[in-house]
Amino acid sequence: LWRMLHKAEPPRVCTWLALLGTHTVGDIPAATARKGLAFVAWNVRWLSLTGSQRARNKIARIRAWALHGMSVLLSETHLSAPDGKLWAPLLQGLCVAAEGAGGVVERTHGMAVVLPPAWQVLSQRTLVPSSALEVVTDSPL
């Protein structure tokens, strides 16, 4: 986003205020559209149970978005590391980066980034455990 809004290399540390600068949140869709990028952000609230119809519907929606070229930014997944292994086969063929749930209350928060199949995660790092994940990608665009 920094490169799209500022046409420069991002700083080592960045806040939303610095990212936006003279821009508004409303400028982000236009900046990403110019690059042919699309994303959806979803607070999915519990992906840890794979057997329910609600869970199957959620994973189908996530797969559909990713297969249509969208980066899917998921929050509140509540996925632990073992849960992630259960979901991996359901997201087969997609590029996934995730940060497990944890925190003060067991299995809170958690996030994941699900990318279209042709994308690649170059690196990922936890900025805030269970709450903020940085994912650097290489896209085919």
C-alpha cells in the first residue's frame, strides 16, 4: 500500500497515520485498482471448527474470493497451530500465511492472509502476537 500511495519505498516502521499521509482511507481502493489488485477483509469469527455447515460455507467463500484473484485478509480466526493443520487441506492450492490465536484469553484473535494460487509469500513476521501480521508477497501482476 505504501508504494502505491507514495510511489516510494516504505519506511522500516509505519503507522496508519504515516501510511495515509495526505491521503484518506477512500484513496486505497483506487490505488490498488490501478495496480490490478483486489482484496477483501473479513472478521470471520471462529474458523477452528471444520465440520459445521457454517465453517464449510466460510471456507467456500474464502476459496472463491482467492480463486477470483482477491487477497483475503482474515481476522479473528481463533485458529491455533493444530487448527491450522486441519484447515490446510481445505485451502490446498492457495497461498496462506497465518498467525495463530493466543493472547490473554486462550484462542483469541488470530489472523490469516489467503492469496490467489499464482502468488508467493516472500516473508512474514508477527508484529503483534495473535493480532498483527506483516506479509510480503510477490504477485504475478
